[in-house]
Amino acid sequence: MSMFKDPFDPKAFLGRRCGCGGNHAAADHARLTAEATPAGEEARWNRVVDAAVLQAVFPVDAQRRQFLKTVGAATAMAAISSVFPLATAREAFAQGGPGAGALEKKDLKVGFIPITCATPIIMAHPMGFYAKHGLNVEVVKTAGWAVVRDKSLSKEYDAAHMLSPMPLAISLGVGSNAVPWTMPAIENINGQAITLANKHKDKRNPKDWKGFRFAVPFDYSMHNYLLRYYVAEHGLDPDKDISIRSVPPPEMVANLRADNLDGYLGPDPFNQRAVYDGIGFIHLLTKEMWDGHPCCAFAVSKEFASQNPNSYRALLKSIIDATAFAHKQENRKEIAKAIAPQNYLNQPETVLEQILTGTYADGLGGVKKDPNRIDFDPFPWNQFAIWILTQMKRWGQLKADVDYAKVASDVFLATDTATMMKEMGLTPPDPSKKTIVVMGKPFDPAKPTEYINSFAIKRS
């Protein structure tokens, strides 16, 4: 029905010509209304509320369309939400619908590290995605991953931006006391790189890296596991032939400049920032090792999710909503502008645009184009979790035997995410169909022990 057209679409007309109330000819009714109607009951009724609000704000429809063309849908939604409780209106209208219920806790604190991996968590604040779902969220910039973990465990944070291995490590008591944790949404895929100091431009072969000093953001990180995997595949033992230490991402560029490091496998914006500052070059994007690998995640304790089920649902929907928006290339420059300020990433917009759009200087005199340098996909594949667990086991972090599949399904909540995506009119993938190939080597999640044993260099 035409009532379900997106009122935040500047091309949509909210006037009346067809008998259904839509601004189209009666003969075109079936085709146009099918195209305009979103999937998912919640998404459809949200549009009814949005249309009513926008028609009240803009009685002349041409003014609404011009405003949306000028500022964009996300900015318009944030602006309107700042003066009118759009999310509250949606919630009130949806009472009795699927998943309806009063939010147990509307004022929430979500910790984040200032890196582009956290884009959905960060942008959801200035661009109105939390407010859209009835939440008042304070996003708190945090110094490092150990601090994020500790503030989450102490319940100072209700939820947090974490590295995707962290909820697994916390749940298993690796590096901290064991506390049941969940990871219902991946923040980003790809988006990392190996950056080397300019003095090593003649050492592009990893076999020449003996004695190099590398940094990764945290021991329990994809960065650590991918760097170890990479050098081991080139015949170097990461515990004997190079040194690896944890350095908070915002400190990586300064340490490279001070010659405390030869390189790092780290998150952006600090790979591109090293190029921008003229002190380093991008040796390799991690997507060249494993295209589509996970990096960061949105995580909450099981206690928070069980005690605040409606707030948890609203928070997860906010993240899924923001991630879907960030996935679209046409939104990336708008996002770069939103997350550049000091209270978020504190980076030049041009640095963020190079990362998010995938057109970037590599520090070697070239400009490369790779629109998938970073991408955003919320689905928490259990296969990702099992691969991570094999690397924790391979490098001696995980001492005890573990039921890989059970831990994966307990922590990476694919079922929750699929349910939320359907309610929001999105199409979740088939959770059984995920292919993982790392540096040309296929991974079979049904045979984790055989996978670990297939490596010549390992600790377990």
C-alpha cells in the first residue's frame, strides 16, 4: 500500500492521486506499491508513523522533498528526532506488535575505541539511529581494549565495541575471569592492514622481517591472529623470529614515528594516517589474506540481554540499522563527515573518506581503488567464531579442550540477529553457507582439530 512508502525518500510523493491515496495513476497501483512496501511488519508501520510526522512538519510536500534532497535522509531523521520523539511515537504505535514492550533502560553507555571498525556504533549517535529506536545512548571514547573489557565487566558500560575474539575469550575465562558474554553483531569486515615504516620499503618479502618489532591492538584480536598466520605462512615463527606487542590503536602512528616499531597490523584510520603523515606505507590489506574476515563487534553480557530484553532488542536493532546504512557505498562520505569530529575519531575527513570509499594513497606513490577495503555486515557467522577459537588454541591462549561449535553458537548469536533482520525488513543469510579461505587454504569448521594440526608452526 502507498501508506508504506518511505517518507524520507526525496523522490517519494505523499500527495493523493490514486484511489489508494498514493501519488500515482490507478493503473500503476500494483507495480508501484509492491516496489514501495518494505518487508517486515515493524518496518512497514514505522513508515506510517514517519509519514504522519513528516506531513505535519512539511504540509507542502515539495518542501519535504527539497529538504531531504539537501540534507539527506539520515541527517533529516536525526534533526527531526532532536525536536520530536520520533522513536517514542514509533514505539507507542507498535504496542502489541512483534517484540513490542517498554524499554527497561533507555539511558545507556556504550564504550568504543576511535577506529573506523566502530563506524556503526559511533555513527548511530550523531546520525540518530539510537534515537530512532527509543534510546538515549552515550558513546564513550575509550583508551584501549583492556579498558573496554574491564569497564564492561564492571558494568560501567552497558554494551561495547569489542574485537570479535574478545567475547569468546571473556566467556571462556581467557585473559580474565569467565563471564558469559554475547556477540550479536559484527561491526565490520576487512578494514585492516599491515603498515610498515618507510625505511622498510625495500623489505616487502616477509622472510626479510626477522627481528622486526610489530604491534597489534590486543592479544585477543583478529590482528594478532592474522599477523601470526601471515608470517608463519612465510616461514617465520611469530614468537621467535619477530616480536609482537599490544599497543592501543591511537598510539600506533606515534610509535612508528618514534622508531619504536617497524610496523603493525592494525585498524584504520591508523594505517591511512601513517601514509597521510608520511611516515609509513601500506604493505598489505588484510582482505588480501582473507576477503570478508571479521574484525570488530558489538557485544553485551548475557546478564544485560536477559535482564533488559527490550532494551537489548532496541540496541541491536540500532546497530543493525546503522550497519545496513554503512554498507551502502553512496553513504560513506556522509558517514566520514559524521564520525570525523574530535569526540569520535578526531581525524581529517580526507583520511576517513579514503578508507571508507576505498580510493586511497598507499604510501608507495600509488593511488589504489578497492571499494571493499572495508565493509559492514552485521551477521555473526558461527564459522567465524570457530576459526578464531582454532587460532586461540594454535597459539597457546586456549589450554583446555573446547566444544568449538557449542561455544560459537553460545557467543555469536546468529539466531538473534537473523530474527531482528527479518523484523526490520532485511534478509539474513543462510547461516550454514559460509566459505572461509585464508591465504588460499580452505577452513572446514566441522574439523577444527585437524585444521590446527595441519600447521607446521604452532604452540599447541
